[in-house]
Amino acid sequence: MAKSRFGEPVGDQIEVCPVTQTQDIIAGKWKIIILWNLSTQTRRFNELQRLLPNISKGILTRQLRELEEDQMVHREVYKEVPPKVEYSLTPLGQSFIPILQSMGEWSKKNLVSK
Amino acid sequence: MAKSRFGEPVGDQIEVCPVTQTQDIIAGKWKIIILWNLSTQTRRFNELQRLLPNISKGILTRQLRELEEDQMVHREVYKEVPPKVEYSLTPLGQSFIPILQSMGEWSKKNLVSK
DNA sequence: CGGAATCCGTAACGATACTG
DNA sequence: CAGTATCGTTACGGATTCCG
């Protein structure tokens, strides 16, 4: 039978640690920094790529698709030539902003520059 | 010259996004769940392994070592036979607990069980 | 009991070229 | 402009064996 990401199988139930569920969503290498850049405004594909200088189109696309699947990011396609696509946070994505902020503040307060 | 995990090199400065720094610390597959299990009490090695049923000794050791390097976890060795090692959160690790809690609450409130 | 050392497989990341 | 498709690489997790 199915096993959870963490924990024993419990009958037909799958016991998943909530904290781990959250981690799963933001685990991609670029996920949180994408969310961070969308937290203040809607951005176009190329704009995001400029903000994340070392990311390739392919991987940026993949990370965005995964965030879409997890309902964190909304993708709006404008049927124009040349094409225009805008990414923004969904309500779920927006509800995550405070956690991003906590993470940033915690880092600045506690982490020494390495 | 050195490049940051995110961003352009800026003179001799390395500009690192604080949010990304935090992510780097908790990025390991078992990191946050280990922190979570240490948040309430000190635990021994085998105890942790029992709590994380599908983890092997090798990987548990590695994750703990990395958390030690990042000053999140303290390792206390008792010179006895048989050996006894206790893991606990450092002050830095403890200061991270509120974020873990936010993540858990956010998950429970917003994430539908999949 | 709490590791260390080794090896392996896969998934994630990444570079490049091409396209509507 | 915003992708897709393909392929290469690397890092991470995991299994196993051995040890004080």
C-alpha cells in the first residue's frame, strides 16, 4: 500500500507531515526566488529570466509549470504577436508571502554572510 | 570571480538573496522534519531514525552533519559504552521554530489533501 | 549504538538548438 | 517573445557493508 512521504501507513490513511508538504512545494532550486519576485508585481517571462540571471529558459519554464500545478502561480497568455505571457501569484501564492518574508528576515537577522 | 547563488557579481560583493539563503539551509529532503522533531525535545540518533521510518543511517547522519555545519543542530556525544549521542536545536535552530510552525499552519489551512 | 565508507540509480538541473 | 525538444551532467538520496 501507499506510504507517506514521512510516517507509517495508517490504515487507508496517508499521514503526511504538513511542514513537509510545504517544503515539497518550494523545494525546487528557483521556486522561492520566483515567488519572491512575483510577490510585488506581475512579471513577464523574459523579465523573470533577467531577474534570475543564471537560469535557462527551459528550467525557468519547468519551475513555473510546477508552481502552476501547485496553484501558487497564475499564467496569463495574451494572444498577440509577438506573444506576451504574464505570471502572477494566485491567492494561494499570496497567502504564502508572509512566510517568505519571515524567511528573509530570519536570514538577515541570524545568518552571518559566509 | 565568485558568483552568487542568485544575482550578478557586484564588485567584490556577493549579493545573495536572504530568502534563498534560508532555503539553502532547509533544502535537504529530511532537514525540516528533523528540525521539527527536535523542536520539542532532545533526541538520540536511533530515536530520530525511528521517527523517520524510511531513512537510512547514512543519510540521516549526513543530514544531521549538514544541519550542524549550518549551526542549526547541536551534537552531544557521551563517552559511554554503548555510545550515546544526543541531538538538540541550537539557539539558531530554536529561532527557526516559528517559521516551521507557520509552514505547518499554512499547509493545514491552504493545502488540500492530495 | 552510532556511525564511516563505498557504490549506485535517479531526478533534478542545465546547455543548446529550434520554433510558432 | 515565449516557449519546446533533446541531450548531457551533476547532486542527492538510498542501500549496503564494515567498524570501535
